[in-house]
Amino acid sequence: MISQRAPHKVFYGWWIVVASFLTALYVGGAVFYGFTAFFEPIIEEMGWSHTQLSLAASLRGLEIGILSPFIGFLVDRVGPRKVIFAGVLTTAVSLVLLSYATSLIMFYSAFALMAVGTSASTVTVMLTAIANWFRRKMGLASGMAIAGFGFSGLLVPVIVRLIDLYDWRQTMIILAIGMIVLILPLSLVFRHRPEEYGYFPDGQAEGLPIPLPGSGSSATAEDGLNVRQALRSRTFWRLALARMYLMITMMTIITHVMPYLKSVGINRATSSLVATALPLTSIIGRMSFGWLGDKMNQRLVAAASFVMISSGVFFFANVSSAQVWVLVPCIALLGVGYGGTNSILPVMARKHFGRARFGSVYGLMEGIGALGSIVGPTLGGWAYDNWGSYRLVWLLLAGLAVVAVISVATIAPARGRGNR
């Protein structure tokens, strides 16, 4: 039987949340949000076009899309610790290789390796670990964990400053060293299923015995759909479609925010602040929408987040040097909606599909959604190279939000399978 834990002892699942938060903060800043700061310096030195450089981000999205299902399956089998450890090491190596890139082939190859590392050390792995350790409080726990991606915006001005002090190549190496020294030890905090350590999800003893090693007992495991069953579910495809819209929109904006603002007359210092503010304001959405998902109708919460994204993108399309104030509602709506969507979609997946195969199912959903990040950044770069403007791309993405809103709003209520 489960041994009773001291009531004052912090449930270990919250330490996994803290480790996830810190890992997301650093990897998000160094790899995702920070890339926009490297955009112009790389183009100036290498002479590549916006389309060519944007293609690197798209290739990363393609590889993440391919890898996410495999990563989810791997986490279900071996647990998150080994996967994240290997992912952090691989990401650090890719940053070093990027710093030595002298051709597009070398640059693309290093970015492909980066995709392997980030796939193994971020969203799918973290959310699978949290889905195993939390049930009733998953919205709050996942919101706190991925809030690290929001705080990672604080690294953007640091990266800009490092590039100004040194150059983009030296900055890559500095980020790689930080990855090894600061983040690699955090991978050791992660653990697989709580039953293996004398806990139940949420830290609540449910009066059920822990399965003995080799007994084959699954008395403490929650029911859930396997991958084949999930693929037959309309809910899965609606969530995947919504995730795809989120990825195509946000990866385009995150990649091009600084070059876009420069193209409409906004200086680099202000552009850096905007690139920082977007993930920071997403913290509000990540925390509040995750909590709301535990308390309210999740379909309505998700639909509201996509409406906010659409409105924010519309404001983004109308920014100019004469209308800098438009950035205020843009950042507020886009940031909160983006963060809210990232929190609520995993909670919905946990509710509908359970945790028995959450890593495999969510990894597949994440992989399908990541296909959107292949099209978005390249489309943005191509539009600027050929039209000299990003505006039509932003208006298109603002309108496409209706697809995501309808997708999540029409999901049938869960029948309790994933909540047991």
C-alpha cells in the first residue's frame, strides 16, 4: 500500500513543473524567440535572402513535425529524463555548429540537428511528464511549466546585446555553454510516472496499491485512447488543425517580427522590445487560460484564445512608424491569446485521450500541427522578397483563425475517459 506522505512535503510533481519552466525559459529564448535577433546580422554578413534564411526555420518545423510522434512514443517508453538529457546536449552541439556555418548547407544542417534537440527537450516531453503527474490540476501545472516560454522573451534583449558586443557567431557559442551549464542538470529532476515513486497524480493518495514490479498490474493507471483510437477520433483532428493554425501564425511572427518592424520604419531597439514583450505577455494567457481550463468549458476557453490571436494579428498588419501605438493592443491580444492556446490545447488532449498513451498521442498531434511552421516562415520571407511587404501575409493569417475557432468550438464533450 502507499505510504502516507508528510502533509507539509511538496508534491514532487511541482519540482518537475519548476524544471520544465526553467528549461522552457532558456531553450525558448536561445532557440525560438532569439532567432529573430540573429536574422539581420546573418543576412548582412552572409548575403542570403529573407527567403533563404526563413527556410531554415521551416526546415526545423518540418523535422519537429516528423520527430514529435517518435519523441512522444519514446517518452511513454523510457520516461522524460533520458530524452531531455539527450535533447539538451544535441541542442548545445547544434548551436556550436551554427556558429561555424559558412554556407547555407552547413546552416540548414545545423538547424536540422537543432530540431532534433529541441524536439527532445521541450513541449511534447514536458507536457507528457506533467500529464503523468497531474490530473485535476493539469491546467494550472502545464500553464506554469510553459510560462517559461513566456519568460524566455527576457533573453531576446540579452541576445541582441551579446550580438552587439561580440557578433552572432560568438553569441551562439555563449548560448551553447549556457545550455550545458544551466539546463543539462535540470534534466535529472524529471521522472516518469508517479506510481513508480509512491505517488498518485496531484499527490493525492487514492487508496489503491502500487503495482509491484513485474506484476503486470495496472490498477493505478488511468484509462485512455491509444494512437490508433485517437486517429479515428474527430476530436484529435480538430485539435491538430487548431494546433497547425497556431504554429503557422506564431512561427511566422516570431521569425519575422524584427525584420518586419524594421521594414515599416520601427528601429531595432523598439523591435527588440516587441520581440521581448510578446512572449512575456503570453505568460498571462499561459497561466490564466490553463487555470480556466480546469474550471470552465474548455471549448469556449480555446475558442476565445484563437479570437484574440486573430485580432492581434490584424493589429500587427497595421503597424507603421506613424502608428506605433497599434503595437499596444497587438501585443496584448496576440501575447495573451498565444499563451492561452498553448495552455488549453494540452489540457483538452489530456481530458479526451487520458494519460496512458498521452506522449504518443500528443506527440502525433504536435507533429501534425508543426507542419504549419514549415509553410509560415518561408511564406513570410517569400512575400517580403517579392512584394517588399508582409502585410498581406498577416491579413491572411488573421482571417484563417476562423478555421481554428470552429475546430475547437465544435469538439464533442468528453465522456470522462481521460478524467478517471
